[in-house]
Amino acid sequence: MIADFSKLFHQSSKDGSKGHPPIPANFDEWPDEWKTTYYKSYPRLPKIGLEDKPPAADFFDLIKRRKSQRDFSRTPLAKYELSILLKYSCGNTGPLEKGRSRRAQASGGARFPIEVYPIVFRPGADLPAGLYHYNVKDHALDVLWERNFSDEDIHQIFTYPWVKDAAVGIVMTAVFWRNQMKYGERGYRYILLEAGHIGQNFYLTSEALGIKCCALGGTMDQNLERLIDIDGVTESVVYGFAIGK
């Protein structure tokens, strides 16, 4: 049954005639929403400003050293480390034409459907424990909920027992309509591809910072969606990471 579903979806989204509606070659004929970059924000909630001075690193050396690491020590991350991790994995990295910004990751049609929620398990001197949203436009953390997380709390949102020793859990969600309003069903493929691009950036940036990273397939999606307060339909969990020392 699972294999049949995957084959059905892949075949039905294989080309433009099946996967998405026609896209005019002339950019001026596109609807405004195709040309608009959407940012999720929480304007009434407090924000923590982040930093932007990355360390020097050898790109090819980072690729050779990149690996999943699970032996975390419960040591907190500094705000600077989380700042650089987010900025150079999924943040704005420079201006483009028409008031738009370049991002650290490739995105089909520059739709940018992925939202990122850091969950700080280990409080540090400059970063309290709690649930945050990465505000890409302002390069800041929206403070959703300052609170502590017990080992049992962490086990309720990530399946692997060693995640409780990480400093931070990273949750990626997808806001599906941003892609699918332009690309239809094929847009779902592009969403997952983008999540993978960001994931590799997390690994390489972690190596540059000298911290540990492990991608997580074992996310308790419904529990995470309740924690983040999203509906799980228009916005839903697609990927997770454990980050630490």
C-alpha cells in the first residue's frame, strides 16, 4: 500500500501537465502572489535579536568532516552559535531585484515554504529555554513560549532517547500553499527538496561552528504541532534536527 501510494503520487506529479497549472513565460503575466515573498511573523510577541559574524571555514573540509553525531553532553548553545546556524542555513543572505532577498537555501520558484522553530532544551547565559520561531525577515527569534523541557517532555516530541541530551531541537514545518498555489501537486516535491537543502546547510554550518548535528526522522508530528500551535494541515512538520555539543 505504501509503495503503491508513492508510485501514484510520483507518476501523477511527473510533468507540468499533471503536476501544476500552466505558468506564463512572461513574468509580468504572473499573479502578484507568485511574485510575493511571504514571511511568517508574530508581531505581538517579544523578539531576541541575533548576530551575523560567521567564523572562517574551509568549505571542502566541512564536507569531508560532515557527519551525524548523537553523543550530546547537555551543554547549552550560545546565542551566537544558534544565530549563525540559522542565518547560514535558512536566513536572508543578500538582496535580489524587486526588493526581494536571497536565502541560504535553494527554493523552487523562490516560494520559501519552510518555517523553522528552534526548541531550546538547555538554557544558557544569553538564551533561555523555550520554544522559538526563526523570524527570517528580522533575523531574530520570536519568543513563543519561555519554559523548561524535562526529559519526558522531549521524549513526547522526538522519539530517540538521546535527543534529550541535545541543547536545541530544530523543527521544520511547511506552509504548503506557498508552493502549491503556483505548482499544484508537484509543489509538494519542491517543499521536501527545500527541506533537504536546509538540512545540509545545518550540517555544514554546525561543522563550521564546532557543534554537533543529527537529522531526525523520528518526530512526533502531532505533539509538535500542538506545541507550536499549528493546525497540521495548512502548516505541518516535515523535518527535525538535534543540535548540541
